[in-house]
Amino acid sequence: MSNRANMSRRDHPYHWKACLVIFACEVAERVAYYAISSTLTVYLTTVLQETVAEAARNYNNWAGTTFLTPFIGAFVADAFLGRYWTIVWSMIIYFLALVCVTVSMSFEPFKPPTCDHHLLTTMCDKPSVPQRVFFYGSLYLMALGAGGIKSCVTAFSADQFDDTDPGQKHERVSFMNWWWFSLSVGIMVSVAFFPWVQEQYGWVWVGAIPAGIVGFVTLTFIIAHPLYYHQTPSGSAFTRVFQVLVAAFKKRNLELQPNLHELFELSSDHSEVSSTPNYRFLHTTRLRCLDKAALPRYGATPSFGSRVDTSNWELCTVTQVEETKLLLGVLPIWTTNIMNSAVFAQVGTFFVNQATTMDRSLGKHFKAPAASLILFISLTIVIFLPLYDKVLVPLTRRCTGNPRGISMLQRIGVGLFLSTAAMVVAAVVERRRLEVASSHTSESPLPMSVFWLIPQYFMVGLYEVFIVVGQGEFFYQQAPPALRSLGTALFFGNVAVGSFISSILVTVVDYLSMKSSPEHISWVDNDLTRSHLDYFYWLLSVLNFAFFLLFLYCAKVYKYNYSVSPMRNAWPCTEEPPPTDTASYDSFDRDAQVVPSPGHTSRPDPPSQFFTGDSQTNRISHANGVDVHGSIDGSHHDFHGVVPCPRDPLQMKILTT
């Protein structure tokens, strides 16, 4: 499991040093990404001579792909290479992609013909098809490299901490907050520096400097190999999930017994999950149709502890089924966050387009690059994230008793509401810009300061403080240990789908608004003095608010997964099961402080009896397990079940009462 075979994570002395080097990879990727993305809209509309709507579609499609490739990265890491080698090869691919982007922007014959953006585009030579193909191919190669980095760096950093050690567990929670804070600092420097570099020194340095940074960090990451705690690839999370779905579908006509005695599980020494060899999940009665995946066919029941010749696509373990249930359980929350990602997609497209039409003068001799206003998002995060961690969390903790101050879902909900408010602010400011534009006839910038846009950037940064950390922690912590790479990929997949939705909305709105207008003027027209971006922003605010209401319902009925490290419904078979009293239970699992919202009390489904003992039979009884009674979080939850561990004194300690 580890490159230090005789060292447990608790004894691992280098976890902070390792995390800093891993973190450098993420910073380098983010700096490079924002160096390109912050200037991409300007490049597309000037050098490649695309319309505003076309540039927005292409930007969103590329951004969406960048955040979709983490699913590929997670699959490769879990099934083949492991997180370390996936990061290494992804960093190399990312470096090569940046070199290609630099060549495409700067050197003949890959560089498009120069065109004065003050001239009509019909008077300029268009970029050739090979030039466009090479440029977009380089961008999408960047997206491929980013997938392996994004899907693994957070989980690989978390791997360096031991969640069974209360001290390291607390360090990990704090580390996630400061992770995003430091990323925001890097992004802030990137979006302030590279647009200015582009205007002063040309496009070559927009790609060359990030390429140098990524190359240096990649070399450092490889040299620091001995510092890391490595998890052995445990098999693809996608495969484990699809095996359950396929097996359940194949046996859809089989009848489940009410007591579910026949469900199959492996003994601890036959674990299928090498990264968590001693973890087992008790059965729950939600999504019972999936239980058929763990139901042996009549006459084909394997002996306990071995599948014999039964295929993984025919028979799954209870643990595997419960992992799938947990993953499917977060999908409603994931879905209701999609429109928020579509809102954020406007930052790199229409927000920049607005800024190009306004007065960007800072004194007599300096003009702020339009793309550099993204700086105010990062600045807001840098200021408010420490305030949230050091001021708001302690204050709310006194009221809620939650170590996080507010729960992960409450934090996400606040962010969703603020994202709706951000679009309302953007619509109001755009209405004011159009009023100024209606009385302005010259081609010079509008007599309206670009700093009118700061409120909408500020609101975007403010909701990011709540929603980004909340989503990242939620999808990581609510995913089962064996599926955590997939849980991290879900976080980025949300951004991807939101970007694609934004692209679709731009296309539909462009077509319908132009068709319905007597003057054939689109809401996202190339001439922003005639367009109606304010209508588009109002549309986004209404859609986002509707998704926010759906989120409130999904959050209300959502049951937190307490089965994560150590697990509520399962725990390492080599560890003593949790004590029966509530106080001791809370000390066993620090995450027990997270409770449902006030007024919402529910009882979890009681676990069924489980395969736990005699190797000669796959039937079980309470005699083969340990009967455990207790309460979780006072009156909110209680449980009664059988510890899913073999009755072997060498493998578990019997709980005595």
C-alpha cells in the first residue's frame, strides 16, 4: 500500500512536506490554466476573429472539457497507474500542451495572420483551417492533462493524512480551507499578471511562462517521490459501480427475501479493495433494487470468502452495493448545483466582453486589461476565506455545535443563493451600461468606468468562498473510500456540465432572440452596444434560483454518510467496534457532530444480518457477529445491527458489555 512498507500513515513524518509538493502541482496547473483562460476570449475575438457568441461557445466547450477529463483521470488512477503516476504523466502532457499553445500563438506557420482589431473582420485574412486545428488541438491536449491533475491532487494530498488520528484528521479539514485560499492567491497573481504581459509583450509569453512553471514543478514532484504515502490502485471506481448496475439488471427478475439473509460478502482477507482492505459496510434498505447485485442465483451460491468461478459482473458484495448506493445518493445534490456552474462560466466570457467596451484607464498612463478584472474574484476569496475560517466558523459553532460551524450542505446552499444574487447584480450593471451606450456614438470606450463591474465580480468571489470549499469537501467526504477519486471527479464534473449548459444556452438564446427581434439583433450580439446581456443575466438568475429551490428540498431529505473513515455503518475489522454510549461514539468519529437540520429527524434503515463467520456456509446469524446497540447524535439517529467482521480473535476484538 505504501512506498514505506513498514510505516503507517499515523507514523508518516512527511505528510506536510509531501502535501506542499503535491500542492505545487495544483498551483502550477491553475496558474497555467488561468493564464490561458483569462486571455482566451480576447484571443478568440481578435486573433481568430470569432464573433462574441461563437467565442463564448468555444470557450465554454473547452472549459467544460477541461473539467470533464477528471473522470478519465480518476479511471486511469484507480484502475491502472495509481494517483502518483497519473499526476506525473498528466503534468508531462500538460507541459507539452503549453509548449504547443505557445508555438500556435507565436511562430509561423502555426500563428494566424495579424489583424488590427479596429478594422472590420472582413478586411483581415482569416486563420487557416490547419492553424485553427493546431490551436484548438493544443487547448484540448491541455484539457486532457488537467484531468489527471485535478482528479488526483486533492485525493493524493488527503492520502497523506491519517483520518483515524484525530490530530491529523483536524489538520486535513484545515488544510482544505487553506488549499483553496492559496490557490486563490495563485489565480489572483495569474489573472493580474498575464493579461498585462499579453498587452505589453505579446502572446508568446502567455504560453511560455506557464510552460516553464509547469516544467519546473513537474521535475520537483518527481524528485520528491520518497516523501509520499502511496495508495495501491484499488480498481476502477467506475468498474465497481457499473458491476453493481449490470448485476442488478441481470437479476432484476429475482425475488429478494425480506430479511436479506442471502446477500453475499467477502471475508476481510479476501478484500476486493486493496486500498481499504478491512472496511465493510452494513446493509441498508434504501435502493433495494440494487441489492439483487449481491444476491446469488439459486444453485450457484459460492462459499463464504471466495467467489469461486462467479464473475464480478454477476455477483457483487454488499460493500460494493452500498458504495454504489452512497454514490448515487449524492447525485441529487450534484444535479442541483449545475446551474451555479453555468453562472460562473460567464466570468471568462461575457464579463470580459463587457469590460472591453468600458473605460479601463487607471490614471493617465495605465489601462487595465479587460481580462484582469477576474483578479477581484480571487481577491475576494483571499480576504473572506480566512475570515470565514477564523471568525465565522467559531461564531456559528457556538450556536450549532458543529465543528464546521455550519454543515457542508448549508455552506453550499448559502453559495447557491449568493450566485443568484451575483447574476441580479450583473443584470442591473449591464442595464446601466446599455443606457450609457445608447447616448454614446463614437468608437472610443464608453464614458463609464470598468470598475462598475467590480460588484458582480465581488459577488462571484463571495459565493465561491462558500460553494467551492463546501462542494469539494462534500463530494470527497461523502464518497466511500474506494470511490473517492470518483467523488473528486464529480466536483469537477459539475463545473463541466455547467459550462456545456452555458454553451447551449448561448446558442439557443442567440438563435431565438435574433429570430424574434424585428432588427435581427441577438441578446448576445457582436455589437455589445445593441445587445441585451442584461436579459441573458436575468434568465440565468431565474434558472439558478429555481435550481436553488430544488437544492433546498434535496438537502432537507439528504442523509449524511457517516460511513467514512472510520465508518458509521462499517469500520476496520482490525479495530474495536465503537463504544455503545454516545459520548464515546462521538470521540470515535469526530464527524459525528454533523447532524440533520433542526426539526428533521429520521431513523436510518436498520442493517440486515450479514455474512460474518463460518467459512463453510454463506448463511449468518447473530451468533456469528457482535450485536451492537447505541445511539448516534442523541435522539436524531439510533442503530442496531451486527458488526460485519469475522468472529476471529486474531482479526477483531469482541465487544463485551
